[in-house]
Amino acid sequence: MGKKKVLICATNYGTWGEELQAPWDIIKKAGHEVTLTTPLGKKPLPLAVSVNPDFVDPIINAKTNPPDVCKRIKELTDGNEWAKPIKFADAKMKDYDAIVLTGGLGAMIDMCNNWHLHKLILDAYRSNKLIGALCYAVTTLVFLRDPQQDFKSIIYGKRVAAHPASWDFYGPGWDFTYDLYGATPDNKGTDVHTPGFLWPIEHLVRDAVGPNGTCVANYKATRDNPEVAFDWPFITGTSVESSIAYGEKIVEVLATL
């Protein structure tokens, strides 16, 4: 019970704004102490499309970014709260009670197989601390293998929420870029192009959890019906529509520790 110290992790190559903003604001509002960390120790910037209230997801054919959410993300990006994160390499899990991974397409590039982030998560896992991952950050758990368990994924046998394959930007003609809101010459993200989304997360999670685990890839998830799975020590969320529910579940579980 009481105030906890939470390490919040974000990509430097394009967060989906709300997937960082919602858990950040919710965990802070609950009175917990938050520390932001990124691979490069630079401010995490949102993908430009994630702060565009008129953006229509071409797969689900719906707007995903409420105007008030876009405004709040821009406030955080333009202000000082996210300005001075520490590097993954400089963070030590012994200083925190929980580690919370936030999503965004950039997470598939600089978080999913990041050695320093894997060490933080494995240290949390060995210490029986809370571990959260949202949307594309779930790939980080998929690729983290436990040498004490025949190098199975640390989510082997667990119930894990995954971004549905039916929502992936995948198909002929895709050329996806990672343009950022608030980019500067020394914090411009990446110029890489990918043929749609880099990883088919649902399929990876199904393999990683194994025959006794469960992959929850709810393609019917909405803001009114979000999808978050809790199977200690893991809290996982489907995608942007579940960002608020993800933050709320983290706060709920922290209150029991």
C-alpha cells in the first residue's frame, strides 16, 4: 500500500501518444512517483498521426484520437514533464516497485529486443515486481527469454493481451514511415521505412505463451470495451483504445502491493 516508484518506459522512434500519456497521467494522479526512461535518454515524441484528431485508422475505418487527448499529449510533449528521461542503460530496477512499458510503432524498433530494457524486465521478474506492457511494447516480453526455463519467453504459460493481427497494417503497397510530432535535429526519431507494421504481434504472442498460455487478441476491443489482461506479474493491453484501462489496472494492482 502507499506510494510506489514506477519506471515508465517509452520509445524514441515514435510512441502512440495516448499509449504513453494515459498511463503516465493515471499513475501520477494516483500519487505514485514516476520516472521516465527511453533508449537514448531523449524526450519520447509521439507519432504525428497519433496527435491528429482527424486521423482515421484505415483498417478499422474509425477515428482513434479524441481532440482532448491530442491536446493533452501536445501539452506533455511541448512541456517539461517528458523532457529529461534517463537512459535504459542508466536505470536500475532495484530503485523501483514496478516497470511499465508504453506502446507505439517505434517500440518494435528500439524496445522489443533492447538488451538494457530486457535486463530491467528480467530483474523485475526475478524480484517478483509488477511488469506492464501495452500494444507493440508486448513484443519486448515475447523476445525476452528466460535462461532458467530453457529459454522460453517470460510470458510462457501466461494470459497476455495482444494487438490483433486483423488490425495490422499489412498487405501489398504499404510503405510506413515514423514521422514525429515535435521532432528536432537532435531528436528526430528514425527515417526508416517499413512495409506496414514490423511484427505480427498476435502470432508472436500465441507462440510465446505456449500451449498452456492464452493470447487475447480482441478485435472487438473499443474505448467502451477495452482489453487488458492481468496474470501476475504481467499486465498487458491490446492497443490505444485500452490505454486508459491499462493505466487504471496498473494503479489497481499497485494498491494491493
